[in-house]
Amino acid sequence: MEDERKPLVGITLGDYNGIGPEVILKALQEEAIYKYCDVVVYGNRSVLNFYAKAMKLQNLQFHDITDIDNPAEKAANVFSCWTDQVTIEPGVVSEDAGAKALLALEVATKHLVEKKIDLLVTGPVNKQTISQKLEGFKGQTEYITEAAGSPTSMMLLVDDNFRVGLVTNHVAVKDVTAGIDITTIISKLEVLNKTLKQDFMLERPKIAVLGLNPHAGDNNLIGKEEREVIIPAVNRAKERGIYAFGPFPADGFFGMHHYRKFDAVLAMYHDQGLVPFKTLTFDTGVNFTAGINVIRTSPDHGTAYDIAGKGEANANSLINAIFTGLDVVRNRAIYKEMTANPVEKISLYTERDA
């Protein structure tokens, strides 16, 4: 690999009244992180100082930077995204906290798209408070996808070899069916298949596709989407060289641990995939945005206002988000090298052989 420098990881503060600052501070005490990357936190030093004091942290060194190209090594760099004073009230929903979370997301995403950082790990935010500042805001996944100029992306939940992707993300249940068609499912399967190869180094990934209705439609007795949409999509994906199987009834599939037989699972809607995933991996799962040309991860939990400021938050999901992202940075570079100059296919067949 030509570039031997350590990757630069950006971490957004998230909602400063939630558990984001706490889990970030806990994660940055892990010395192993600085062995593999340099770190810059997007937010504000005063917020970090507030929580560091509350947590009685003495050994964490902050380093303020204004030039993202010159971060300090083995230190928690801080890139200030605002300078005005804020009122920090752990556990309180605040419009200003949402506005500041959006500022951090905007600056960090800009640096990510400009390749100034190699990986962006986003802290948990409150969509409602951000949408008061940015109309139409649906989530960080959608925001970063649009900023990266990608026509589509996929929310992929990851925990070691357990991976769950979604056809529809933050969509009301009543609107899920409208978002599911043959073209969309094939597109999501292509995104998932590609990310499993280039980001997780799986040569022939096997993908399980869940049904939409109870019992996967029960042979058309409970809805027709399986027979009319999902099965044709799976068959066409197979024709394109994707190892897709299903549709499987979601309850039995997870209850019988069949997910262990596959490299990834494609769920039709948010809770169908996230409820079993979080049940099985709570505190360790990672949210990865697949299908975009930049690398973004996040912990798979929210702001958790109920425990904010109490020192109870678990940082494992954020730590895993950092290391999962670093694995993707490495794997993508290796995959790029492996596929950069493919050997031209030469046919040994000649007219004399005819």
C-alpha cells in the first residue's frame, strides 16, 4: 500500500444533551485506538470539558486544531464547529443542541467528502430537533448519502459476522409497501453484494432475503408481495450472479438462528431488521452506511436521554464503530489494489478447434 500514514477518523459529538459526549470520552481512553488511527472530534471543547469534569477524567489530553490536515498524534484532537456558549442540560431535549449537532455533522461530512478524513463516525442525534433547523431531515444516513452524491445507499447493521441490511430505512410502516418493488430490491441486493465483497472481503457472499408479510405471505394467503415482487427480484438477482435466497419468514428465520448460515440478511423495513439485530447485539452493534464512496459508521443506539449525564452509558458500540470503520478503510484499499489492473481474459479457443 502506497500510503502508510495512519487513517484519520472524525467523530461528531452528536446531541450534547444525550450520551454522545460520554461514550466518545470513554472510547477515547482506549489506547489501542491511537495505535491504528488519529482522531478528531467535531463539536466544541467546552462540551467535552463539561463531561470530562463530570466523569472525573484526568488523563485524557485534548488538542484544539483549526487545520484538519495537521492533527496531533496520540491525542484527542478537537475541531470546533461553533464558538458561542451553550447551556448543557443532560437528558433535556433542546433545539439548540439539535442545531449544534447539525453544525458538527455539516463540517465533518464536508471533510469526509473532500477526503480530508478517512472515516466518519457519527454520534447519536435527535432527528426532531435537527429537522427544526433543516427541513426534511430524515437521518444522518440519508444526509451523508446525499452529500456524497450517491443515488442510493443502505443502512447495514454489523456485529462481527452478523449483518442486516434494509430495503427501506426511516419510513412509516404504512408507506413501506410503496417503497418495495422489484427494481428497488435488486438495487439493494447489488449494493449489499458489492459491500460484502469490497468492504468485508467476502468472495461469494450468501444473502438471505426476508419476506414482507407474516409467514412470508403463506403462499399468497397473507399478502401477495412475496410472490409478485420479492421472489422475482431474488430470481433476477441470481441471474446477475448474486447468491440471494428467500424469501424467509422473519420470525422463524431469527428464532431458529438461520441467520448464522448467511453472510448477510436483507430485511424489508426498519424494525423487521433492527429489532432482532439489537436484541442479539445490544451494546456492540454498528450502523454502517453501505453503497457510498466514503466510509461512515455510527453506534447503533440513540441519544438515550434517560441515562445521559449519569455515567452509565456503554461505549462498546462506538468503539466497535471505530474499529469496524477502520477495517473497511483497509479492506477497501486492498480491494482497490486487487481490482485496479485486471488481467485481460484470453480465449484459448481458435477456429482450428471448431
